[in-house]
Amino acid sequence: METMHPLPDGLIIIAKRECPTCILVEPLVRELAQGAKPLTVYIQDDPAYAAGVVNAIFDETLEHSYRLNTEIVPTLIRVEAGQEVERTYGWHRGDWQRISGHPELGRSLPELRPGCGSKTLDPGTAEELEIRFGKVKFSSRQVELGEGEDLMEACFERGWTDGLPVVPPTQARVLRMLAGTTRQADELLGMMPPDLAPCTVEKVAINAVMAGCKPEYMPIVLAAVEAALIDEFGMHGVLCTTMFCGPLVIVNGPMAKAVGMNSGVNALGQGNRANASIGRALQLVIRNIGGGRPGELDRAALGTPGKYSFCFAEAQDSPWESLAVERGFSPAASTVTLFAAEGVQGIVDQKSRTPESLARSFALCLRAVDHPKLAMAGDALLVVSPEHSRVFIDAGWSKARLRQELESLLLLPGDEMIVGAGGIAEGLPASFAGTSVPKFRPGGLLIVRAGGTAGLFSAVIAGWAASGLTGSTPVSKEITT
């Protein structure tokens, strides 16, 4: 924060009328004004405070209070040769006597009284002051709106929304969002597809504001954006394919809990601000920075509601290893994993009480991904609820054991998969006849644990993993602050 140089020599007091301690010391302010040391008083709220003091200044814009880095009033500062040499805040008799050079000052007052918060710290004020009087510079283009223009409607009219209202990204809001990370606003994260436009921390913050994020979500949003920029994820293809998919963000580690993400009841649904706004922020970044707008470069034939936002945390309160640990991260790490997700397909099995029976149910539902006669063209994410996972855990099955069983059950007879089999034209080439075909490519089945503790329901989320250069591979990124 920039301070005023040189400062006026002598004493400086910053006060406000609505502070009881400032009222307590008001007679002392007049007394100090009669002393040998020059006194300057900056009043934050009432120009009548310290009436009669010659150099009492109504700090209506709070510029002086801001530049003096005032956090608590009253604040007393001694200045020598244009430089601050000592300060105290609130009322402490010994400090005021020493700094002012008046050993008898305030003898009749209590020895100690706490001060009050400076008006510079009022909600929203700190950012406004930093923008007006600090060294804040934004690199993003400033959009001027007409005097009578509605802010939310302006966002719609300029194509910045996903079809739902967004929070207007004012400079103060963006600055507040940037405070959620230690990274520099102008740091380049990469070139966001499909337009390959420069994606900076500041631009991500703008879209995080519009999505409704809190500043503490910024590290997760930034990690999700960086994951989307990893080549293997194929964000350009995920966006431009006519398939259903969009990026799903799965969060692991202590940061998910710290920001209040939902991994329990309705984890894949609405109602949790962190889940909803983090996923939405990524989608808005892709839209507003990368140019990925439906009907333009977003060519999905049907799409999915998950393209508004699809984000949840994995429940990590069981013996099962988390997805992050399975993917090579420390249990203490916070991570995001991006998966090119389609819609949610429910698995209803309320009768299986053995892991073998329940695994067969899962396998039968997983076979339907894309089409029961297609294989190795899609990934899948299996979301196992706590009640279903307990069937496996009580039997001593780890995630790895479940995956091994599913891969065995999903090794399918090629004769049932080829074109024409079952009277269905869709299917694999006739060359697969007489072979066994794995439903998913190696590593193409991910398993996470999430959901409410009541309900014998799990879910399959299909993924896009077309062959060649057009598919998507799940990617993970550690979250940093």
C-alpha cells in the first residue's frame, strides 16, 4: 500500500465519531492541538468531530486513512522528518503519553480501551480504495455501460452468460476474488481452446466472479483451468465434438472440506455453492475466454445439463483409497481431476448383499455406456454410494479389487458385439468375431465414492474416449494457493 511522503511533521490522529473510544479521547485531541507539536486530525465520518481544532480534516473519500494504512481508530502517529516513527491504536494511556510527549495526558481516563475498525475496512470499501488510490492495474478490457443500463442484462446482451444470470464482474469484486490466491494477476496459465486465447489469473478471476465463487474457491478454479489446458484432456475436442460431454471436476483432499464442498447427500445435484460455482467458473472460462459457445464451436448434438456446471468432492471417510491417491498423489494433497463427462445413469440395486452380486449389477449397467455393443470408445466414472461401498468394504474388497472384478466381467464376447449381432446394425467390425473385447480401454474405468448414507443407489457417468486424436484422457492437477 502506498503511503503519503512526506508526511506532515508532528502528530496525526485518525478517528471517527461512531467509535466510543474516539469520543473518549476527543477532549485529548483538543488538548494536543494546543501543544508544541503540530497536530493533524483526519475524521472519517463527521466533520464536527474535534470542532475548533485548526487542522482537522474531514477525510470524506478516506484517501488519507487509506494511505496511512489505518486499520483501527483512533490511531495516533508521530512523524519526524516526513517519516512515521511510531504509532498506536485504540487508547492506551502509556502509549499516548509517550508518543505525544505529554506525560500527564489522559490521567483521568481509564488506562486502556480498545478501538474500532477503520471505515477503510468496511465491506467492499477496502477494494474500492485500493482501486482508486493504490497501484492496482487491470489488464483486461474495461467495458463502459450506459447510465441506465442494467448490469445483469448487459451481461446477457454481450453474450457472457451460460443462459443463467451472472454476477456482474466489477473491479472491486475481481480484486476481492484475486485476494483468494497468492498468484499474480497477470500470470499466464496457457492458451484456452478453442480460440487459443491467452488465459491469465485475472481473466479466470473475472469469470469466477460471474459464476458466483467465493475468493477461497480460486485455487480450486485455477487448478481446474490448468487441468483443462493439459493436452491429454483434449479440451478442444471435448468442446467441439457432437457427443454429450463436458468437463467434470472431481476434488480430493483437505481443501474440498475447507471450502465446504459437498461429497454427501445430493453430491451430484444442486444446492452447494462451492460445487456449483467452481464447476460453472470453468465452463464460463471456456466460453468467455476460449470462445466455446453452443452453436458456434460447441457442436454438441444434445449436450447435458452438466455443461452448466459439473463438480463434486469425493467422500474420503472410508478405508478406500481416494481417486487422487490412486492417481499417484499424497493423501495430504488437494487435487482436481477432470473427466470428459456425459450424463448420470443411475444404478438401482437394493437387494445385493454380497460383493459378487453387486459387482455383476455394476458391470451390467456399465456395459450400456455409449451402447451395449460398443467397446473401447468411451471411459466411465463409477460413483459408488456409501451404502453400496459398505457391501464391498465389509467383505474386504478395496477399490482395486472391485475394479479388477469389473474388468473381468466387462471382457465381452466379440460375437455379441459385432455389426448385425442381435439384429442391431450398430456394433464392432466383423473382425472382432471369436475374440473377447474389453468394454473400456486400459485405465478407462474410474471409481469414486460419494453420496448420501441412505439409499442403495450408485451411478455411472459415461466419458468420451474416442480413438485417435479426438478423445479425452482424464487428467489430475494438484491445487496450490
